[in-house]
Amino acid sequence: MTSNSTETRQIDGYVRKWSEMGKTRIEVVCPFCKGHLIAYVWSLNGSGKKCSCGAKMDGSGTFTKDMTK
């Protein structure tokens, strides 16, 4: 954990990846709460994807969570 109470964790890989009508999505498991997230691949490099536990995934497969919340 860092001094500002933010923790980062990498994912081990995705659960599945599929494409429908040119829109590729992936399903990953949050390393903090073990919940499943489904995200469009193109959106991860922009705004990322937020889990219900508050962790946010970016395009590199890193989840970041503010541990004070």
C-alpha cells in the first residue's frame, strides 16, 4: 500500500473475450472483491471500468482502489 492509501493490483488475465458486431468485450475478475466485470476493450484505455467495490481497471490490466473508502 502506498502512503496515500491507494493500492494497485494486476489481473492474472481475462475470464473470456468475445466480439459481437465489431465490439470486443472482455470479462475479468476484480482482484479486490473477486467480482466479475464486463468491459468494452476500447473503453479501458479511456475512462477505464469501475467495479462495484470501488476499484478501477485501466487499459494495462491494473486495478487501483482507494483503501480509505
